[in-house]
Amino acid sequence: MPLVTTTEMFKKAYDGGYAIGAFNVNNMEIVQGITEACREEKAPVILQVSKGARAYANHTYLVKLVEAAVIECPEIPIALHLDHGPDFETCKSCIDGGFTSVMIDASSKPFAENIEITRKVVEYAHDHGVVVEAELGTLAGVEDEVKVSAEDSSYTHPEEVEEFVTKTGCDSLAIAIGTSHGAYKFTPAQCTRNEKGILVPPPLRFDVLEEVSKRLPGFPIVLHGSSSVPQEYVAMINANGGKMPDAIGIPEEQLRQAARLSVCKINIDSDLRLAMTGTIRAYFNEHPDHFDPRQYLKPARANIKELVRHKLIDVLGCAGKA
Ligand code: G3H
Ligand code: 13P
Ligand code: ZN
């Protein structure tokens, strides 16, 4: 089937109590690892491209890689989404250039300005059969080299969501309930220790999510910054010359719980990066004389595939839903 929008995916996910995985893609091995897992597990998927990915790999290369995945995986629905579109022009370029979904992220702007920019993108996108994700609230963390400190982040205000969605016409809404971008989502000082001495982050604000859902019945909610930062890959990186102390993510049970509620799209990028980097570091430690990229990218791609398979089955609940 050709590239799809997220409309049908989200409706089924909302009704079925699961979420669609939105995985960031930057190169061929990442596209292959994700989509091979989705094809084998019969899961719909969103492949998303950031401004940084477009700058790194080039718009056309990324679109063609995703089109190749569509040909290789004809049985599963695949959407191509712009992640954190910074302005109208970037969104327009992706809408004109083959994407089926765009995010306009004007969440750092005042409320009225966020509405105005988002509405302009929605008008253009809908005229071209493309759907739009918007954002209210500010996540902490790093994205596209913009760093938002924990103090400058803010949870979404549920009392703003109806006006925002009605005035913009957006198709899905990203909200801030305590997730954050990157591999360092919480400082150890923000966490408590469990009986095994493992750091436990503060729980997500399910009260905010529930209040938003009550005000927007049936409307798909999006969670950014939802990597769980698998400790086995952090350990693999640190055991093989890396230095990533105190990398902490979102506990997977909480993401599973969010997926059972109104969250229909869960964004995962950092976990893929950790799997790829950990695998390549370990490979070179074992094979210091190797220099063929196919040798070290092969296990990296395989581990991305197994990580995505685990997310589809155990976290998102979307395996078998294609
Ligand atoms: O939220 C940001 C995504 O992880 C993309 O990261 O801007 O470094 O490509 P990036
Ligand atoms: P992570 O950094 O938690 O993987 O979040 C990715 C994301 O939200 C992309 O938009
Ligand atoms: Zn994000």
C-alpha cells in the first residue's frame, strides 16, 4: 500500500487502547531495522524526520529510503512525518515533498501565536491531504540543538486544549506530562532509589493526561521524549569506551499505560541511538582491526530491529494491528 496519513491509524489505536510507534530515521540502516521489525510483527508505523535529519541526510534521500521501505513492506501502513517542524516554510517543503504528516512545533511561542502559526500550517496541509500534529506545553531536554532546562519546561494546561484544537483544526496534539527529549531525562536528584538501589524517576502526570482527554474525547494525543533509555545499552556504551553516566529514561510500564489511554503516538529516537552506538562500540572493541562499515552496521541494524520489536509488543501494544 502507498504511504498513508495517520488518520486511520490513530482512530484504530484510540479505540483499541494501543499507540503507534513514531521512530526517527536518519539513515538506511535505521529505516531497515525499524521497518523489518514492523513487517514481521504486522505493526503500523510512523517514520519521522527532524529538521536535523533533513540537514544531515537530505530530504530526497530520506523520502526515497522511506519509499523503498513502503515497497519492501507492502502489508503494513507506513506514514512519513516531519518531527518538530520549526516554521511554515519547513512544513510546506515537506508537504510539497511527499510527507503525509507534519508537526508544527510553535510550543515555545505565546498561546495566540502558536494558534496562528498552527492554523496556517493546517490550512495548507489539509488542502494537500496531509495531517498536522501541534504542541501545547514545553518538554525539557535537547532537540535540534535547542536545550530546554527543567525549570523552563512546563506541563500542558488542560484548560487551553479545547480552544487550541478548535481554533487550529490540528489532527493530533503533543502534550507535556513529564517526558523529555534525549538520554538524560532526569537528574539523579530528581529521582528516588528503589530497594535495589536503582534510580526511579518521578512518575508521568497522568492527572494532566486524563484532564486533557476528558476535554478532548476521541482526540489523539502524542507523547514526545518517550525513550526508556535501556540500561543494558547504556552499560554497553560505558563498558566500551563511552561515558554516559546517569542516563535515565521513562519507565516502559508508564508508556504502556499512556498507550491504553488517549495517547495514540509515542516518539522514540534516543533508544535507537543508544542501541546503534552501544552495538558499534562493542563491535570495535571486539574487532579493532575491522574497517568495513557493513561489518559493524549489520549488528547495529539487527539490534535496532530487536529493540523496535520489543517496543511494538511490550510497550506500544501495536503488534498485529496492521
Ligand atoms: O525530538 C527530537 C528528535 O529526537 C530528533 O532529534 O533533532 O537531533 O534529529 P534531532
Ligand atoms: P526521545 O529523545 O525520548 O527518544 O524522544 C524523541 C522525540 O520526541 C522525537 O520527537
Ligand atoms: Zn520530540
